[in-house]
Amino acid sequence: MMPGIVVFLGPSLDRESAKCLLHAAFYPPAKRGDIAAATSGGARIITLIDGVFFQDDAVGHREILDAIRKGVRVIGASSMGALRAAELEVLGMEGVGEIFCLYRDHILISDDEVALIYDPESFLSLSEPLINIRCTLRKAVEAGALDLETAKILKGTAQSLYFPDRTWDVILSRAEGHFSRDRWERIPTILSRFMVDRKREDAILALERTRELARELGIAS
């Protein structure tokens, strides 16, 4: 019998931090059929954070809707969860976090924004999701540490790369020719001061919301 709270989590947040926030059954990034299996196993809350994109069949809309029809509360955030919540909010799925809002409001459209590659055993990210790159550049610009033109070049370079190749080292290497040596050498220091991990932040918000909902429903968490 599966516990009352099931969370599908991978590279968005390390497992130890997640366990400090919520007592639940944590499973790797969800693939097609995993939501249905959690529903059949008796889950009352399913929190979808990470899911597979290209390695296997992605989580299906139908299995989420079937879970909702059976009375399961389904929360989505950060990555695959944000995508599915934006698509299914009107049908009962609950979205949490900034990334969800950006997809819901059609500011973000492509799955590519949250896609990355990761170590299948440790779940450590091996590339940088485009949404984190966007947020980091925006924060640096808003703080006056980075000019708009530099941010535009770096974002354009990141967008031109296939998602597994998106790392800051590759982005800076590809963009080097656009800057003077002195200017280019200052950029990594600036970026390190304003680095944003929006997917991690949204994953934390999702777990906090799951804990709150569990209390409302009288489920031990």
C-alpha cells in the first residue's frame, strides 16, 4: 500500500532537503503510468515536480485527470509538474510557483525552458535549464550589475544551444567573441553573485503547499 502523500522528484531539489520539508514517499521523475500507479496504490495527494521528457513517455494528461476524478489532490510545480498544472488547472490540478504561472499565462510556451539532463543515480543536474538562465540574467540586470545588451547576448546564446549543452561554461565560451577580454572576464563573477535556481525554489514551494494541504485533509506529513 502506497503512503498517502506521493512526490515525484528528481533534479529540481535534493532529496535530503525535500525530506526536511515533508514526510512523504519520494519517487524518481515520473513517466507515463506512474500517476496512475500512485492513484491505484491509495495516494491521496500526488505532487508532481519532475518528470521525464525524452528518456521515456511523459506523464499523460488522462492519468492526472483520472486521479482527480477519483478524489486525489494533484499538485504540480517547477518542471513537468508546472507544465501539466498550467494545462490542467481549469480541470482541477493545482499549480504552485513562478514557473507554473509563467506557463499558465503563456509567457513561457516551450518545454525546452525547464528541460535539462541529470545523473540518473544522484539526480544531480548536468545542464542548466533555460528558465534559471533567464531568471539569473534578469536579476543581474535589475541589480544594475549587468547591462541589457550583455544579458541579451547571453540569453540568445543559451537559446541557440540544445538543452543538454546548456551550461554556463559553454554559454560563456560561445559568447566570448561578442565581448572585449576585460568585459568577458568579469561576467562569471557577476553571474555567480546573482545565480537563481527557480526550479529549486518552486519545488520547495510545492512541498510546503503539499504539507499545508495534508494538514487540511488530516493526512500525516
